[in-house]
Amino acid sequence: MSFVLAATVAFGAKPAAAQESLSLIRDTEIEEILAKDSEPILRAAGIDPRNVEIIIVGSKELNAFAAPRVMGFNTGLILEADTPNELQGVIAHEVSHLAAGHSARRDEMNRAGMRPFLLTMGLGVLAALAGSPEAGAGLVGSAGYFGTLGALGYSREQESRADQAGATLLDKAGLSGKGLADFFDNFRYQEVFDEARRFAYFRSHPISSDRIEALRRRVESQPNYDKPDTPESLAAHAIMKAKLDGFLNPQVAITKYSETDASYPARYARAIAYYQLREPDRAIRLIDAMLQEQPDNPYLWELKGQILFEFARTEEAEEPQRRSVALKPDAPLLRVNLGQTLIALPDKAKVEEGVAELRKALTQEEDNAVAWRLLAEAYDKLGQDGMARLATAEFNFWVGDQRQARVFAMRAREKLERGTPEWRRATDIVLVSEPSRDELRELAREGSTTRRSR
């Protein structure tokens, strides 16, 4: 799991002193749980889940959003959802807004502005994940993404329609609508707060007792109302919340998940919390005990490797990282972790293997700027200057820093063999990154015929 500060933004009417630092989070396990929760609802709405990116925002605020090809969840909302069905209720409500085109009809997100708005947001996310908070803050800030989402605001009529459509989606997906009504009912008290004191979600999604009662009557009449969450979904939900608590609230997690609680989620939360509180040996002992019970759990191996790597036990980290990738070879983030460990070892063969692992990850996530940054480091260690500069250009390209992408691509061209795929890619980056007139003249003199976009 990666927690990187991306930007500081204000939600609604909060004063500057109360602004919260937001972090964008990548975690394969949590992303998969959220994707599984979302999948039946998206399919019921006629949306292919494979085309929807899941974004996790590290914020205590209750908020969620759906936009074309993107669905986002604040960690605060995930932690407040008591059951998977409550979370699915929020997902259904947001997907209903999206399917009805409510967001797209807003002045802030009209058709003309939607594409660059989301593109800029995506680059900001990549910058944050790549450990470039300055670039991330600039891009996210320039897009006004989180601020705009917090300020969109739906009318009461749109909210009621989304309630009813969300209830329909849940029933069509074979899910209960109870969680949808329960979630809003749990926060009925927000109705009496003034605008500045409400959660961001309820500033943009106004609630009322009449609306909640109408929703309750609707879902109670549906055939799936009494359908319970499956044991598997309840277990996954508990694991997700425990993992977030351990990473985000380690001091609280130690008390919340006490030593007397021997459940898997509790031990998982404590292991992560000890790691966050810089007690790696205590964390590893807990993880090793859990691995005795679940030797084929890739996320436990991933966590063990991450702890060992971050506490400068790189050689010990290699085997757990290898196990995590072997158990889940289709997860690019696990492969990036392994690559990072291998390139940190004082062995040229291991560094070369690390390069191969990072390149495999990039075949699955071409826009993974973290992998490009690590590749640049690895190529530098191998003395491959041209490839190191090209990887640095790719890193800057994917985080949206066109100027630096162009600079490093031009430097890469000087070191790479003319006409090779790598040389052509460097030229592509120069061309799509707003080259200067002198650079264009230089490219013209060379008779470059490379395409102008990817």
C-alpha cells in the first residue's frame, strides 16, 4: 500500500485552518474488494466494470463520486460503512447520478470540459502515486478536481431520482436496497447542521427525512430487501476496514483491535499498526503466524516484504515479494514491489531481473509512473544512460510534466541508437510535449517520420 500526499484542498465551506491533506492510495487488495462490490451494480447499469478505474482517496471526509471511467471512494466513507451492502448502496446512488447524466449537465462538468478535466485529474493521480507531490498538487489543483466534486451539489429532485434509480439498480443486481436506506438514515442528523458543519458528501447530496422515508418505503417493497450480505463479502469488508485502520489510524487500531481479539482482521490491523508505529519485529511475528494459517495469501507476503524492505532488510524482503508475485502474477503493483527490491540489491543479475519485472508490470499498467521512476534508477545502475533518460522522460510524461519529459527525451535521443523503438519513443515524447521551434527544426532536419501521439 502506498500513501503519498497529493494536494491540500478545501471541502465546501471549511476554513483554511480546517483544510485536510489528501493522499491518493494504491492497494491491490482494497481495490479488488471495491471493484467486486461495484461490479454487479455497474453491470446492472450497462457499464463494463473493466472500463472503470477505482480511486481511493485518503481522507476522513465522507465522500464518493462516479464520473465517466472513474469511481472514487474516500477512506472516511469506507470506514463509516457498517456493511458491504451500505457501501453498495452509496455506489448504486452515485452510479445512478452518472447514468442519468446529472454531473455532465452541470456547468462545472459540461461536455466541452469533461475530457480535459478528467485527463488532468488522472495525471494528478499518477504524479501523487509516483512520489511527486509537487506535480500532483499542481495538476490536481489546476483541475480543481476534488474541490469541484465537493461543490457540484445536486438538486433535491436529482437526489430523489438517484435514490429511486439506485434502488432499482440494486434490485436488478440481485442486492438488497436496505443498505442504501440505512446509510442515509445513519446520517439523518446532518440535516439539522448548517452547511459548513456537514460532511462534504451531504453538502453535495442534501438529505431530508421525507426523502429517507420515501426511499425506505421503496426498498422495503423490493424482493431482495431481506437478502443478507454473503459471509465472503462481510469478511472482505472487515479486512478492508481493518487494513485502512491499521495504516491510517495505527494508534487507534491498537486499541480498537485489542490483543484479546484473535480474528484475522484484528490481527491484520495490529500487524499493520505495529509496522506503522515502527515496531517491525512485532509486526513480522504476527504476519508469520497468519502465514502459517494462510500460506497462499499474496497480501500477507506483500506486507511482510514491504516491512522488511522499508526497514532496510532488503535481502530478506526478496523472498516474500517473490511469493506474493508467484501467488498473484496478474497484479502489477506486487510486481513493482518485487522490482523495487531486486534493483536495490548489490547484484547486477538481480538488477537486470528487477528491470524485467518492472517492464512486465508496465505491460499491464503503462501509466504506472512509479515503475518508470524505478526503471530509471535501475538503468542508471546498469550504466545504460540512454534508457535511464528515456525512463525518466516516461515518468515525467505520465505525471504530466511536459517540459521535463521533453528535456529528458531529447537527452535520451542523444544516447539511443537512431531508428530503434526506444529512439522513436523518445521522439514521440518530444513531439507530443509541445517542443520548441528549435527542437522541431532539429527533428525536421533528421527527417523524423514518427507519429505525433501514442
